[in-house]
Amino acid sequence: MLKVIHKDNNWLIVNKPYDMRIQSYNSTDPSVESILQEKYPNTPKFRNVHQLDYATSGVYVLALTKSAAALAAKQFQQRLVKKTYLALVNGHMLDDVYMVDQPIEDDPDHDFRMRISPTGRPAETHIHVLQRGYYNYNEDKTGMEKRIPVTKVRLHPISGRRHQLRLHLKYLGHPIIGDYNYETEYTDTFRMMLHAHSIRFNTGDQISEFIAEDPFESLIDS
């Protein structure tokens, strides 16, 4: 349910499942931290050094010491951490490479959503097309199978705004499949197709990269 990618005295790096919170809001709600506390009961504290949305799967880093947490925080602040994501988006993208630099701010009309606005904070995403094909899925409400054109992309966020990748893909007219908040016509599939694929940072004595395997590889037909 929660795969451990790497563990040493300073770091615990996992592949977070989709639709799982980092921290529990109640005792019956499984979370990354509650599962790890059960697996490693002698670990005094798991320190969160970055964020990963509830619906997003993939590589997630926890620091196990105060010094490791401080080292990670400094690197995130200085934008030295390199992250890549994978996503399945609606439609076939025309170009192979995109750069989106639309600013982002809170949406005053919705407690959860963000929006692109000229008064927002700067945000930049680099996008590379990996594959174009088709995705077959059964609609929950009708039971009918649908076949829709999709593009698999690799995303490299230069900044780290909330919902940045989701908004920038929507801005291009290719929202993420299964993104309830930002798809114009919701694709009622089993998950939102956004995955934190890799993270690269200084672990204290070297630059290390950690990868969570691609969960979308078998979902696209040519």
C-alpha cells in the first residue's frame, strides 16, 4: 500500500498512493504518517519537508532528523530541489515541448481551487510530451466504456505554487484526466492522473535522485 523507496538515518522516502493524505485527520483515516508510525514504531518523529496533494501519487520525502529537515528546507527555499512529474492529459497535444509561466493565486470564489491571474505569484512549468495515444475507461455512472485521446507528459515545475501543474495544463487546454476541480468536462475515472515521478536533492554527502515508477505505462493504447 505504501512502498518504501529509501531509508537511512536521515531520510525516509516513499511512493505515496493516490487518494492518501500525508497526515490523518481521524483515527480511521489511513495516512502516510500513520502507516509509517506502525511500520517504524521506534522512529520519534517524521518531519514533512514538502507537500503532495491527496489525489497525487508518487515520491515523497520525510526527514528523520532536525538537521536533515533544515537541509531540505534550505534547498527548497533556494530552488535547488529538482522534481519531475508524470501526467495523463485530455487530448493530443500538438507540440512536443511547452513552457507555461502564468501567475497563480487563490480563487476567491472557491475554498479549494486556485486560479491563473495577472495579480498572482509567478509560476513556471516546463512540459515535455512523452506519448500520445488513447485511454479506455468505464464511466462509473453509466457502465459504458469510453475511449478518449490522451497525452502522457513529463512536467518540471520551476516554482512550487499550489495546484501549479494542474492549472498550467488546463491553461493549455489539456487538463489532467480525472481532475475533478479543473476539468471542464470531468473524466470520471478511478484516480487523478498526476504522479510525482522523481526528486533530486543533496542528502548531506551527495546529490541523490529517487524515483517512483510510472503508474500510467499500461493505461495508454496506440
